[in-house]
Amino acid sequence: MARLYVDEDLANFVVRLREAGHDVLSARESGAERSDPWHLRQASVDGRTLATFNERDFRYLHRLWTSLRAFHVMNVQHSGIVTATAQLEPPAWLPALNELFAADEDMTGRMLTWHPGRHEWREDRWRPEV
């Protein structure tokens, strides 16, 4: 299963993710009063995919990180981000997360968003022109 770093807005998912066999570290356990960039960096240092409902801010961070790598400002990829288009309760998102991580795909440098109405993951494939 997956190594996950769960943002503060997913606190009600932690127990269920652990019950499903995932190795989970929550933002609250790691330092809840920190910024989003700090949490993404911490997740990446720990080799954990970050799970959050804060799609907008983390999409910005994903694109910024990707740009810095494209322009050779930094050489490390983040460990992945998963999010959803809406705030969901665990029963509405856990099956999708479990299925995604059961496929054992490499999440490094990727951002995937769950679209509950379509029952599909979409990857943010944005890349800057270099």
C-alpha cells in the first residue's frame, strides 16, 4: 500500500487509511501550524504522497515545483499529490484512493485529482515551456 502524508483537512481519513493498510503520517502529527509548502516538502523528504482537499493551493505548488525543476533551479521531485474536486467523506473517496494505490504506480512528481461525478482520476500534466 501507500506511504501517505495527510493534510489537516483530511484528519477524519487517517484512521481509515491506516485500517486499509496505508502507512500514514498526518500533518497534525508533523506540525499542523506550518505552511502548505512546508508540508509538501516534509512529505517529499519522507517519501510520502501528500493527500489533501486543498486542490487549488497544491496545484500551484505542484506547478511551481515542476517549473523550478524544468529550469534546473532544483533537482528533487516531490513525492506526489492526490486531491479531489470537492470535500468528500471517507466512504466517497477511500475506494478511489485504495484502487489508485493498489496499482502501485510511481507518484513521484505527479498530481492526480479525483473527480467524484465522473469516477475518475485526472493527472495535472502541465509542464512549462523551456
